[in-house]
Amino acid sequence: MINLFNIENYTIDTSKFDHVLHDSGVIEFEHKFAQFVGAKYACGVNSATSAIYLAMSAMSKNGGEVYNITIPTMIPPVVANAIITSGNRISFYDNVKWVGDSYVLHEFEDYKIVDSAQQLYKDQFAIEANDNDLMIFSFYPTKPVGSIDGGMIVSNDKDKIEWFRQATLNGMGFAKDNWHREIKFPGWKMYMNSIQAYVANKNFDIYEEKLEKLNTIRETYNSTFGLKNTSNHLYRIEVEDNVKAMEKLKSKGIISGIHYSCLHKIPTYRQRETLVNSERLESKTLSIPFHEKLEPRDTLAIKSAVMELI
């Protein structure tokens, strides 16, 4: 078990008529995070799902256009849901290599949206994106930097980030006078609160130490299994039958998982085309334990058990 939520001595002063859940701690974390990934601006949100929803909403806010967003079929359903509920449409493509890394969610003439909910490294925005682009990160408990959920949108485009900041605050900004507010447009209550920022900030402070441990574990796995995985979130292997493999590993006390099921086969999203590669790998890919708390004896046991499967 990994303790993510050690927030002893944390208090919220509710004696003041103030924005007690969106304080300087959020702003401090936004600045720190933007600097780490090499971006000028950042806006904290209550989840990466909200960030995707807002990014999709921002696309059509001028003119009410409806876009068709093509996404990998082996992806968390929250991505598809965020796109659909923002008023846009989805279709799926047959790509499974993105899992655990960042990928381009959609590209326009002058900017693109990058979903990096499962990846995080220093200067990532500066390396992967252009000034006008948007990049989205997640602080879901199991992600590289965990919190009580939360997300971040970063960009070098100040106007875009200001729109997101207002959109997450019901379409307004936090005024000095708490009783007089200018609502510029109908927005949402999707801002990152101070508790989320506090926990994320604590885990962010030790992230580079965590990353060193993950790199060591990944290199050990890659060397053993002959793979070139790069994710800081998941480590996936390919087996003949992932359900049977999960049971065999479980019998040895090793918990594994499947990331992810094909969305195009689910009735809610059903589409007619057959996506051969994704459907083949849906029954073969398996995520094995990959986190900074693994000791050398743990990785040795995992490697030994996995080698029996592959």
C-alpha cells in the first residue's frame, strides 16, 4: 500500500469569508509545475477528465462547431466521455502504442491538444509542444504525481490559460471583493482546490526521487523481457492469454491489470469497423507491478513469475 494522503497538520480556516478552497497554495503549485515541464502558464483543475472536457469545450466556444475527435480504442473511457459530453463526436483508431505515454488528442491548424495524463518528465512541454499548444496532466492517485485527484492544463498561450481559469471558476475570476463578481460566460465549478494542490505539491517535491527508482525498475524489466517501455505510469507485457496470466500471477501473490479494454466494442460507443491490432492485443496485454515501493527482491520475484508466462 502506498500512502498518498499524509496531510497531517493541514487546516482550512473557515472563519473568514474568503476563497478557502482556492488559495495561494494552488497558485504556487501551478507556477512550480509549469516551470518543471517548461511552460509559461498553468491552470489547475479538479481532474484531468475535466481538463479534457474544458479543452473540447474551448474548441467549439466560438461558433458552436462540432468536431469529430479520433482517439485510440484502448483508452480510459473517461476520455471518450469527456469528448462526447462536451458536444463533440468520437471515432476510434487502431493504435495501442500510446498506452502509458502522451499522445496528440487532436490537432488544429494553429495548435494541438496533448493528453499526457499518464506521463510526466522535466521540460516535457518544451520538448513535445509548441507555444500555442495545450498539454494536459493528471494527479489521479495512481499517476506519476498522485493526489486526491486533480489535473493541470499548461501552455505558453496566456489567453488560452486565462479562459480555462475563468471557465473553472463558474465563468468568473476571484475578485478582491467577494460579493461583487463579473461573470463573463456560464462556466463550471472545476477548479483545483487547495487540498488537492497541497497533496500534489507534497508528492511533486519527491517526484524526481521517485522517478529515479522507477527508471531503475523499468531498465531491469526492459533488460529481462527484451522490451523498450518508456512509461512512468504503466509497465505492460504481452502474454498469450492475459486473464489466465492474471490468475497465475495472483496465485503467486502478484497483482496485475489490463490497460485497457477496447471502447469501440462497448455498446455505448459501438462502431462497425474492426480494429484488428487492438482487438488482438486486448486479450494479450498485461500490466505488471510498477511503482517506487518495489524492492529488489520484489522485482526479482515478479521477473521470475513473468518469465514463466512469456
